[in-house]
Amino acid sequence: RDSPRNLLLSSSSSSSTTYSTLRRACRMSYAIWLLLDGLAVTGSQPPPPPRNVILNMSSVGERLNAAKQTLDGINGVLRRMIPKKNKD
């Protein structure tokens, strides 16, 4: 059975622009942290994990789950900042 790592490292027989779902998820699980780095100062809870923790996470799912938790924290900060409309 091919491991996810082997699937990612093997060359594709189709065009180079075709990525499997797993490969896309793997790339996103690392790339999203580049975007979240700039938002780390929002004071969100929980705070984003340090970069070395992210890099040591053993699975794509673990990294994506951590990113989701970070995004949920940032969204919570934004919700508190945006005034609620009064329904009169």
C-alpha cells in the first residue's frame, strides 16, 4: 500500500497540473500557515501553535484541524469587534 508520503513524492503519469485530493490537502495544510502568520497578533484563543509544533505534526488532518481552530479563534475576535445590529 502506498503511504501518503510516497503518493506525494511519486511523479504523476498525467499532466503536472493534476493533483490528487490528498496532495492538495497536504499542500494546503502547510500553506495556510503562511496566511495565518500575519493574523497571529489578533489575540485569538486558542493562539496559533508555534511553527515548530506545526512542522512536527504527523498528519495532514492534524495540521488542518489546528488551522481550523486558529481560524475559529480569529473569527471569534472579529465577531466581538463588529457591532451587532439592533432589530427595531
